[in-house]
Amino acid sequence: MRLLEIKGSCFFALLMLTCMSCTSLKEFPTCSEARAVTGGEKDHLFASYYAINSWSADSRYISVLQTDIKDRLPLATDPAVLGIVDLKDNNRFIPLVETRCWNFQEGTMAHWLGFDPNRKLIYNDLAEGKFVSVVIDIQTREKRVIPYPVSAVTRDGQRAVSINYARLNATRPDYGYDGNGQDPLLDTTWPKDDGLFLVDLESGKGKLIVSIDSVREQMPEVKDPQGLAYFCHTVFSRDGKQVFWLARSVENLGEQKQRVAKWQTTAFACNIDGTNLRRCFPDGWGGSHFNWVDGERMVVTAKFKDKVYSHVLFTPGKDDHRRVSEGLLDFDGHCVVSNDGNWMLTDTYPNKLSQRNLMLVRMRDEAVLPLGGYDVVDPYTGTYWRCDLHPRWRNDDQAFGFNSVHNGSRQVYIIDVK
């Protein structure tokens, strides 16, 4: 296992390793060198947000996007190619379809559908002027349109949650979609007819389960009459019975109502029918990234009690917040727990050496093992087209993947775990 692969990270490695005995190290899995599974003249990235499964059920294919854009936000006139990489055929890229709903952070929110996990993908697109999701059969290329873009999909592929990506584009352009495929409702701070929608992927029907206005009293006051409250970053619990998401509000938007750099965050969870709504941590914690650990508990990166970003373990609706690996994981990262619940991957934003670090956490005792540092190079240093590592586990936890630009272009990498 290569502990660090980029120069300048030795201090980080020593800091981590001093916290673990030799016996402790032997109990960690062996991790291979990171290998690129995409390449060539074009850039590639996983076709979904971090923590979302990118592998087909048989682990043969991964879903990726291909693009020529490197240093700006994509427009509705800039389609990306959604494709799959055949890992059993010399990493051959197989183009499937173009999509006009994508960004560098969440791809096109592609998910393998549970009712046919080796053949069908769902992804977001702009069709006839509307943001929609599309189910595609990777063998026949047959498509079925669902009139809601997806933000999260249950593991069994039966349900999804949907949010307003046009409103998100006005408040967080690196996560929204260009093209006005939804009404962003820019004149309404607390809309009653927008929020979190539950979608039946078989029938294509959806319903509003939590409106933005309904949580107004549980969020910080918006004093700016032109400010906006919005929902983002949704995830189903592992059993598909709960939804967790972030509710944010922004002020001082200006005439263009875009390029927002500051917001306030509140986290909520509820049952999939909108009942049992509860707040998940206090105002001012600034929740950022999160993942379910099991059926009840989650891990989130948030500004804990001393206002330092930390990885925090908690149960939605309960006051049982506790730091994970206190002192070692006191930063904002993309945390993702393995399917068996034994391991957690997380990463960092660029340090002073312009490197993003990747690390593995053993959940039973919260020991931390650094896996490598990856250089951030031009032209990928811009806020809206940055390349976060965004790790994700394979279905069997025997491998994980991430995006990186350390070799000069945006590509997809995989590390095997034994």
C-alpha cells in the first residue's frame, strides 16, 4: 500500500501514523495503487455525487461523464456524454447518451436502478425545455422520461426525491442546472409549492412531501426581502424509509441573484411521506457533507461546538452528536461509509501545498490511515469547476473510486481494497 503518493505530504502522514500502533496498522486492509480507468484528450468524472454507487451490480461497469469543458460552468448548450466504462474490457468507454443537465460536483446524478442493476441507469436531462430524469437501458438504449429530475434514489430503485435545480442554480450555480427547466421562484423567499418531492419511478408520479415554507419557523430568519430559502443535498437512509437533506438560506443576492458565497444551513430528516420531520443540529453548525452509517446513525461534517469543522456522528432528531477521530478529522470532507459499516473514506479540500488528501477510517476504534495526497493543478482551481476527490465505495467494499486532476486532466481513478 502506498501511504502517500505526492510530495510534501510526509508531515501529514507522520501525524496520522503516530496515532496508530503497528498492530493497529496490520488490521487495516491493503490498498492498491490508484489506477486511472479513463483518459485521452477529453475529461471524465463519475456521473453522480460522492457516496452514490457508480458500479453496476456485477461490478463490470461504472457510470461516468465525458466533457471538453475544463475551466467554466457548463451551459445548457454544453452537453456532456453519459457513458459507462467496461472494466473487464480494457477500461473501454462506451458512450450512451448526451445530457444537458450536469455539473462538475454532482455529474448528472446518475444511479443504477435496483430493479435491473446491471442494465438500467437513471440520469437528469433537459427535455422540451423541462428538467426531467430519464431511465435508459444500457443494452437497447431504450429511454423512458420521468417528469422530475432526481436528487436521490432508494437502493431498490423504486423511489426518488426531487428538488428545484433552477432555484439551486440561482443560489449555488456549481450544483444547479442552466436552462430554466424549472421555475426558480426567485420572487418568493419561502415558497409553499416548492421543496422536497417524492417520486414513484415506476409511475413517474410525484408529490410534495415537505415545502420550503413549512420549515420556515425552524430556520434562521431571512431579513433580506430578496433572499431565498432552498433545499439541496438529499439522501435516503439505507433502508429507504427516511430522507435527510440540507435547507439553506441566502441573502444579498443582488440583481442577478447568483454567485452566492455565503449561506446559512439547517439539516432536516423525515419519513419518506414527510412525517416525523425533525431538525438534526443547531443553527450555526453549517452542515456540509454527510452519509448514513447504518439504519439510524449518520456522519456529517459540520462546525461542531467550538466552531471547528469536524466529522460528527449523530442520530437524526437526537442530541447525541460526537466527533469522529477527534483531532484527526477536524476538517470539512466528503465522508462515505462502506456498505458493511466498518470503514469510512473521507477527503480534504486543498492544503497549503495545493493537495487534496484521501484517508481511510476504521469505524470500530476510529483509527485513521492516510492513503495519498493528490495535486490540484490549473485550470481546475476555480470554485465552480473544481475537482473534489468525491470518494465512493463499490457494492462489495472491495474497491473505491474518486475523481482527480493530479496527472493534468480530470479523470476517474479506482483503488482496490483487500
